[in-house]
Amino acid sequence: MNRQQGGKGKGKPSGRGSGNKRFKSYARGNAPIKKTNTQAKKSGNPDEIRLNKYVANAGVCSRREADVHIATGLVSVNGKVVTEMGYKVKPGDEVRYDGARINPEPKAYVLLNKPKGFATTTSEGKGRTVMDLVANATNAKIKPIGRLGRNSKGLLFFTNDDTIAKKFTNSKNGVARLFHIELDKNLKLEDLKKIQNGFKIDGKLIEVEEISYIDGATKKEVGLKIKNTGNTIIRTIFEYLNYDILSLDCVAIGHLTKKDIPRGHWKHLTEQELNTLKML
């Protein structure tokens, strides 16, 4: 059984300062132009929903308040301000409130303990993928943040929260990931120090957060911490130094560990885990 824990993330786009912007805009004669009623006609698509409901479902405000925000030009669809009551939003439309993108889906935060043999991709036709493993985790359109190779294993984080996702894509200030790596031979001390100090490959500086031998194991096994979202940098390092990687296991993402998550299973982040992640 997959272990599910109810971590919820809430966020509202900030409307701070929006009033002054509107008054200045109107003073210049740039009030939003109302769209014609032809766009409000029913298309018969059951997936379309009214714009005010979309805004309300995104947690911005009530539906009645959404009508006011729409009328005053605070809401845009696909880059165009919409002030028309009853406007329908289609699947895939980009809706913004006061400049910030909104989404009616609940925010979801899922942590998977990936086994070998699954590709880290959302594309179809790639055989078994990590999306198959989290298919029952949520109805939200989550995606993996970062990558693990098909033959790599360990922790992989999924979310539909762009703000949290950006924390992982910042290679300097992002969320660190800790890997347990097994090599085909002992890692020489001089090579460990070289990785520790940083070195250049083809003129590009290669740096990691930390690297060390693992206590109680042979020198074939090391722990390595990086903030890069992929794992290609790890393979680049060891290929350059003439080592083959036999096993690559992501054992921690920031403060998150594999505790109580069997291989191939997932869990939702708890509220405390999510709050800690936001503060990183």
C-alpha cells in the first residue's frame, strides 16, 4: 500500500499595489477593452469553465469577488485582459491574476522512492516511467523536478507548484541532493580531494557541495551532495576520472529522506516538511 500523508500547500497571488496601477492606467486612457460577446458563446466543451469559477477555484477569492476583479481588469487569459462576464476558460489556457499565474488545481507535493528501470519523463512511448509509479498519488498534473537515470534509484520529488520547483533549478542556491554512489573500484584519495576542491573539464568548472567516503564501507562507496537538478554532472565527474558507476541512489533531498518509503512507493509531504522546504 502506498503511504499517503496530507501535505497541503496554499498560495494566493498578491494583489498588493494593484489598485494604484489600475488608476494610473485609467488616467492614461488605457482601460481594458471589453471583448465582444462572440467569445462567450458556448462551445459545448465540458472541460471549459467560467472565468470567475476558475479564479475562485484557484483560491484567490470568492466567485462574487472574482467578478469584480475581472470587471476591473485584473485578470488576463493568454496574455489578454478579459473583462467579460461569463467568459469561458479552455484547458491549457494561461490565466493570470494581477500578473501572477493561477491554477485551479490544488497544489500537490509527492516524494517517490524510485526503483531501477523507470525513466524520469512525462512523455509517452518511453516504456515504464516514473509517472506510472505516482499515477494514483493525485489528480493534479504533477511533474518530476530533477532527473534520475533509468538505472538510478532513490528519491524523486514531484509537484505542480512552480514556486517550489524553482528552488530546485537554482544550481547555486537550490535544494541539495545527497547521493550514495558505488564505483567499480576504490576512489583514490587524490581524486576525492580533486572533486572536493572543484576542477575544470573542457574549461568548465565542476563543483559539488560535499563528497566523502562512507563509514564502514570500502572506498568504492562515497556520499556526494550536489545542488544540480540532474545527475549527469555525477557521471561526468567519474567518467573523466576513469571510474564506472555501479549504483547511484539519491538518499536525501534537502531535509527529506527515504524513511518509511519503500522502494517503488510514494508519500505526500506533511505540512511541516513542506514548510521546511519553503524555507530552504
